[in-house]
Amino acid sequence: MWRRLKRYLASDQTHAVLDRLVSRGASAATGLIVAIFVSPSDAGAYAMAMLVLTFVLAVGEQAARQVGVRASRHEGGAALMRRAALASSAGGFIVMAVFLVVAPAAGAIEWHQSAKLVPLLGVPVICGAVLPRLCAAQAAGEWRAVSKAQTIGSSISIIVAVPLAPVVGIGAASLQSLAAEGLFALQLRKRNFPHPTLGSTRLWRRYLLPTSINGAMGWLQGQADRLVVAIMGSAAVLGQLSIAASLARTPIDAALLGYVNLLRAELAKQDSRELKRAVLDRYLPRLLTGALVLQALVSVLTAFVVAPLLGGPWAPAIALVPLLAASAAPAAATWSLSAAIIDEARARALVPWQIMGVGLSLAAGYGFAQSLVLGAILAWIRDIIALIARSWLAGNLLSRRLRWWSVAATGIGAIVAGVGYSFLSGRFGIGA
């Protein structure tokens, strides 16, 4: 038993999960600690900045990362990654700089809040700069080195930033994000991409551009609800929603995305649909099981740790956590199937469904502005529709057994969410 546990902890799966879990977990932990010392309005200002930051990363660094291993197998792939890194860094810096000037000028946030968000300017620059080294490490299967660098960088960033929370508020969270990425980049040594085994192809047109568009649409689908809240509601309402989402989804999504990164790398090494289907058969059940375990764990920790710690002004956010966590299993399946579809150079097929998802997110945002519970239900429906669409697009990549796995996991997740919300509302008298 101990030998099996030791082998699992040393496996690529564990290190791939740790890569994302530590990074996002550190950010969420810092945000939670900062929330103790700031008002919902300040938290909302930080949430607005993170909306912009996640957008520039989704269309730049993260899109390139998704196709990095696949591109490295083709001639010219390494050069494409270097160009993508430069574009991601420069574009991200410009967009963030514009936000930090325009947002306070338009009255969306205060100038003093904008000043505390300045460290976020460096995050897309560093993420873009480290992109070629990161993709080369993943192509070489160096997951342990990546997770080790991420763990050290995130740990030190928390130690540095958290003591500043009572003094600079949201500035501490901004500094933590910058420090974590900077320390990660310093540790990740330069590697050469593996020698290409496939001929040149239109990598930009077949993979990178469609994946970047897919990233933009995915961001819109995931964030349009918050944009509506920011327009219709207030920074305080957005702050409640952001804290709830941070508690409910950040640790879950981080772990799942780390595993999906490993899945994506394995898919990129296969050249036939049969082999890709075998990869999905091996990884997807683990992802769905892990999603349910994490969902239950988050709900329990929220009830017995977070609720007594925050309480008071953050009561609506606490009550919302189990409902938002209900999307864990559908998201795990959706991201896995999207990775398989993109690997087959069919990212364009996702766009019409993502446009529909954006519309559903707008409806969810309207729901959040009226009632946090109504918005959470509409967001869950959106995620179910996204899973159905990916299942249809995947075709015979998804076996009948996996389809039933997805249905069962989604149903169990809904039950867990209902129980968690009822418990929190009843025991702590929290209403959303």
C-alpha cells in the first residue's frame, strides 16, 4: 500500500496536478486572507483586474501552452512558440496598462485601487517569457521539475505577500501573483524542444489561431456572467461572487486543469483516433472521480473552516460555494473533450457552441444580479449544455461507458451541492 502511494505521489499525474493546484491555490489563499482586511468594494476592484488578466492569458500564453507539445512535433514548432511568447508578453502588458488607466478614469474603480493593482502588469510579461521553456519541459515529460518550481515560487510569494495584507490590502494579492510567476520563471531552466518527427504544417492556422479564438470564447463563456454583474450590480456584489467562485472553483479547477494538461500532452503523442480514445478511457474516469471528491472536500471545508473565519459581510458568498462547486464534474469532462477536439485541429467546431455558451453566461449574469442562487443554477445549466455539446462533437472518441460516467458524476455532483447549500443555510442562517 505504501509503495503504491509512494509511486503515485512520484507520478507525472501528481506533479501535473500540483503544477496548477499550487499556483491557483496560492492565489486563492492569498485572496481569502486579503478579504479579511478589505471591503467587498476593494475585492470587486481586484476581481475586475483579474477578469482582464485572465482574458489576456487565455488568448495568449494559455492558448499557446495548449498546442505547445503538439507543435513541438512539427518542423517550425519551436520558432512558433517563441513568436507566440513575444506576442503574449507585449499584448498582455499593453492591455493591462490600458485597463489600469481607463477603469479609474471611467469611475469603475478608484485611482488608489488601480495603484495597488500595478504589480499585475508584470504577470503576462513573465508568463509569456517563460512559455517556450515551459512547453519544452512538458514535451520532455519534466512534470516534476515544473511542479517543484511552481511549489517553491508560490510558497515564497505567499510568505512575502500575506504579511502585507493589513497594510496594502489588494496590493498584497497583486504582489503575490507577480512574485509567484517571477520565482517560477527563475527556477525553470532552459530546455531544447525535442527533435521534430513530423513535417512542417500550417501550425498557426491549424492550431494556434483557432485555439486562441477558442480561449477567448471560453473566457467569455466563463466570465460573461461577472461582466454583467459588474455592469448591472456593483463592485460589492461582484466581490461576493468572486470570493465565492474563488473558494468553490479555484482549487478544484486548478487540480483538474493540471490533470488535463497531462491528458493534452498524452493526446499529442498519439496519431490515431483509437489511441486517443484509449487515452480518454484511461484519464477521464479519474478526472470525474477526482472532481467529485474535490467538490465534497470544498463544501466541507467551507462549512467548518471558512464560514466561522469569514462569516459576517461574506455570508452570501459562503452560501454560494456548494452551488458553484456543482459544475466540477461537468467541467472536468468538458475540458477533457475540448482538449481531444483541439488536438485533432477541430477547434473551430467549438466556436458556435461557445457563442451559445456566452449567451447562457449573460443570462446567468442577469440571474446573479437578481439572486446569487438563481445565477448559480443558470450557470450550472450552461455547463451541462457545454458538456452535451462536447460529447456530440467528440463522436466515437467518447465511449458509451464514459458517457454514462459523465451523466452519473454530474448527477452526484448536483446532489452534493444541494446537501451542502441546505446545510450551510440551516446551520449558519446564511441566505444568498
